[in-house]
Amino acid sequence: MRRPRYESSAPKQTVSLTLNSDLYAKAKRLGINASRVAEQALADAYAARADELLKAQIAEELQALDAFAEAHGSFPALAREHKRPADEAV
């Protein structure tokens, strides 16, 4: 099971947002909860950015593995060579 990206039961914090006044008034008249919408939009943006950063980190680490393999051979091949009995022909 994946861990949540943030603690959903954390206490609420009052923040100041600057919104288009006409849009806010119309949304409020329709019963749209701006705080709920803002929180969900922020959670979605956070998840997207965290995914981007993780993908970049993985790509960087894969590049490092490729560079290591190019310089020293693949890790599985090195491990097999290390475990091969001394009397076994190469």
C-alpha cells in the first residue's frame, strides 16, 4: 500500500490567496467551497511535481548505473565472476 503524500488529518492553516473577485463571487453563489477546491488543486499540483522530481532522480541514477557498467562491466557479470569457482574455466 502506498503511503499518502501528505498527512490528510493535519490541522488546517489559514492562508491568504489572491483570487479574481468576480470568479470567487460566482463560485460562492454556486456553493463551491473555495478552500476545498484550492486544497485539492494544491494536492494535485504537489503530486505532479513530486512525480516529476522522482522521475528525474531515477533517470539520473540509471545514467550513473549505465556509466558504471560501461566503465567496469555490469554488476551481475561482476557478481557471477566473483562467485565462479577458481578451478572453473573462463
